Amino acid sequence: MDPRASQRFRFVRHGFADGVAELVYAFDDGPELIERVTFPGAPTVPAEREAAFAAALRLLHLVAGVSYYKAGIPETIIVEGESLDEDSASMLDALYLHGLAEFAYRNRLDLRSRIAFPFESKAAARAPAIGLPRRSLLPIGGGKDSVVAVEAVKSIGADATATWVGNSPLIAECAARTGLSTLNISRELAPGLFELNRLGAWNGHIPVTAINSVILTVAAVLYGYDSVVFANERSASVATLEYEGQEVNHQWSKGFGFEKTLHDYIHTHVAADLDYCSLLRPWSELAVTSAFARLGGAYFDVFSSCNRNFRILGPKPADRWCGQCPKCHFVFLALAPFMAKPRLVSIFGRNLLDDDALAGAFDALLEYKDHKPFECVGEGAEARAALASLAERPEWREDALVSRFRREILPQLDREELALEPWLKPGASHLVPQRLLGALDALG
Ligand SMILES: CC(=O)N[C@H]1[C@@H](OP(=O)(O)OP(=O)(O)OC[C@H]2O[C@@H](n3ccc(=O)[nH]c3=O)[C@H](O)[C@@H]2O)O[C@H](CO)[C@@H](O)[C@@H]1O[C@H](C)C(=O)N[C@@H](C)C(=O)N[C@@H](CCC(=O)O)C(=O)O
Ligand SMILES: Nc1ncnc2c1ncn2[C@@H]1O[C@H](COP(=O)(O)OP(=O)(O)OP(=O)(O)O)[C@@H](O)[C@H]1O
């Protein structure tokens, strides 16, 4: 079937048995697309958590549907067997619209009039507190951000479990290195999606952090944790570009807007005592790389931020760092001001700032003659501050791209806007609960 020609996207049903969540979708009356998420050693849900678990599972069905909806983007969305309240529908409208903004921009589609989740009731009853134990799930993505958050939580001795979704051996190695208890949740996308892709379905970026966030929300209720503590930095809230009045942010579901929406939604619709937050929210990318250089020594040989490692189907890099993608370029640049040069070069296998062929790639990171890449990279202004600081250091200033920056780009910039120090100061906004505020202090 051709999902592009479909009229309806259907949330068919969801269920949970033997630790496996089954999430079922379909276009029109076409074949069912079934995603499975496996929670290892799942306990029986205690009676006082049953309603919260059902609400979290339903939320997962609705949020994970974005992977499938995007294949056809039909006119009508149908949620079978239940009715949504207005808050749920508007939360989902926002997630699908903003989370698919890059997908829409790159495919030249306008989703603004198309995404409308149906709703019936005005408001749902508020979820009660369910006595969740005081311990945290800490998601691990294999890169520097989660390492920094983990080390901060460890520094205050809080009870926490390193948790990851998917079967990446690289993430497993990082999680083991934390020394915390671990939880690995498996996620199997519906095989039919890959077949639809092969046949020419719409494809592109989806808000995967939202999906991981809700998988961990289900896990928190199931196993008994009172907080899901992500490691999304302040810089993630800044849009990649603006187009026809709409912000397009590759990292939308890592941004503060989504964090606040999901935090509030979980409190009102899942469990009043389950917190969702990001420990790194006050900090820029440069503050995080500076903290990683300080706290992350035990992970230097196992971490990687290169997203090409995390493909399900596509080829993975031979080494931890492909050296070709914007994420490798940005992380190299953002670590350089804070790490001894030989150490940094040995992590990446070569000096990326001494390669003329990467001039255009680094220009985009600086937002010089181009917009920021569609990747998880920091703000153009912080990339410029990092490069300006290297331009003053004898060990870096003669390297090809630093020297080119000094000659060609630096003279066009306002030097007052190139200081590194302001980027190392925290912003005010965060949703970190009282119990974990000490971990926030540990990063300062
Ligand atoms: C690893 C990666 O970057 N994948 C993106 C890539 O996918 P590709 O086709 O090269 O290979 P696979 O990852 O094997 O995926 C195969 C197809 O499966 C579909 N799919 C996959 C995962 C999923 O959760 N939902 C899906 O629908 C999709 O059709 C794939 O083609 O390109 C795709 C198209 O642009 C992207 O959708 C893949 O992105 C993954 C969902 C992914 O995990 N990406 C993260 C690395 C990522 O982008 N993280 C962001 C977080 C931003 C946010 O707001 O959440 C970041 O770090 O900035
Ligand atoms: N497979 C995953 N399972 C669970 N959480 C994940 C997974 N991948 C990423 N995350 C979480 O999503 C958030 C954003 O991911 P991101 O890739 O920015 O972080 P990271 O891998 O820790 O650091 P880096 O920016 O160096 O890649 C982090 O909190 C991270 O822990």
C-alpha cells in the first residue's frame, strides 16, 4: 500500500503482556504496523499504580505513533477505542507539528492545517500521587551529556539507575562504566515501516527524545521511580532555522518547551508524584563540554556523540567517531577549549580542525554563510566563541581551520560577543525537583 495516498492514520490499539508493550497503527484499512517495547523483568503492576500505568502506556502509543504517521501524513487522525481530552490533543498536536517541523521543511510540506488530534471532553480528572519510591531513572545516550548528568547525580549519592533504549553496545559500555544499576529497554519498530520506506513513503527526522522520554515514563511507573532525569542542555531550545514564520528545531523534543509540556502533562495525566526534567537545562553546550572534560575522564575511551553509531539499519562508522558528521565536528570544537590537545586528538583519531576539506562544515556550525546543521549541535554563537578562544592559543592557532578563522572570519565579528566565560554560566530555567537540586549545584 502507498501511505502517501491514504486518507486516515489510525491508532488501532495498545496492550501490555509479559513485559512487552504492543503499539498498533494502520493507514486506512491497510496492514497493521506493530511496534514492540520490551521492559526486562517487568514486575506485576501494583494496584495503586494501575491507572498511572495505563495512562503512561496510552501516552506511549500516542507519542510513538509519530514514526508511522510521518510515512503518510494523511488528512485524518483517528484514535480508536478511546476519546482524548482537549489537553491531550493539544499536547499531541504540538509534538507532531513541532517535532516534525524539520521533516516538513525538508520535504517541502506544510503540516500546519493537517495535524489535529480528535478530542471529546474538555478536561480529564487530575492524576493522584501514587507513592513512587524516591529514586531516578537516568537515560544514557552514549555521549557526553548523559555522562555529565550521571556524574552529577552520583556526586550527591542519590539512588539512580542508568537506563537506555535500544541495543547499542556502545551505550551499554557507557552505562556499565557509570557503576550504577542498569536497565536496558528494547524497542522494535514495526518491520512494515522499513518496507513502506523502501516503497517511497515520506521519511525524515522525528522527535525521538519524546519517544524515549515516554518509554522511560512507562518504566518509572512500572518499576517504581519518582523521576526521569534527562540530560538536555539549554542550547537545544534554540531553533535550527526559521521558515515562513515557523521555527524549525532539529532538537525540538530536547528543548525546554517540550520538557515543560511533558512535565506538566505527566503530573496531571499520569502521576502527580512523577517528575520529568533535564538536569543540564540551565547549561549551554560549552558548559557541558567543560564539565565533561572535568568529570568524564573515566569515559574518554567509551563515549561517543556520533549519531551514526545509533542507526538501526544504516551502516555504522568503523570507529566510535566517524569524523564526517556535524556532531563529530561540533563536539571536537566544543571540547577543544577545555581538554589537552593530544588527549582530544587521540579520542577522535585525528585533528578535525587541521583539515581544509572541513571548512564548509565548520562554517555552518558558526552560522557563517549557512544555517546550523540539522543535528544536535550548539548555538552558532557558542561555536564562534570556542573557535575564537582557540585562535588565541599557540597549540591551536596555526591549524588549518583556526588559522583560516583568524584571517577570514574573525575580522568580521564583534569581539565583545566572543568571550567564552558567559557561556559557562547557568541560565535560570529548569524543572529539577527539590531532591536533586544538589546535583545541579555540583555542575556549577
Ligand atoms: C541514527 C539516526 O540518526 N537515524 C536517523 C536517520 O535514519 P536512517 O534512515 O539513517 O537509519 P536508522 O536510524 O536505521 O532508521 C531507519 C528508519 O527507521 C525510521 N525510524 C527510526 C527510528 C525511529 O525512532 N523512528 C523512525 O521512524 C526512519 O524512517 C528511518 O529512516 O535518518 C532518519 C530520517 O531522517 C531519522 O529519522 C533517524 O533518526 C532517528 C529517529 C534517531 O534516532 N535520531 C537521533 C540520533 C536524533 O536525531 N537525535 C536528535 C534528538 C532530537 C529530538 O528532538 O529528539 C539529536 O540528537 O539532536
Ligand atoms: N538510546 C537512548 N536511550 C535512552 N535515552 C537516550 C538514548 N539516546 C539518547 N538518550 C537521551 O536523550 C538525551 C539527548 O541525547 P543526546 O544524544 O543529546 O545525549 P548524549 O548521548 O548523552 O550526549 P551527546 O550530546 O554527546 O550525544 C540525553 O538525556 C540522552 O541520555
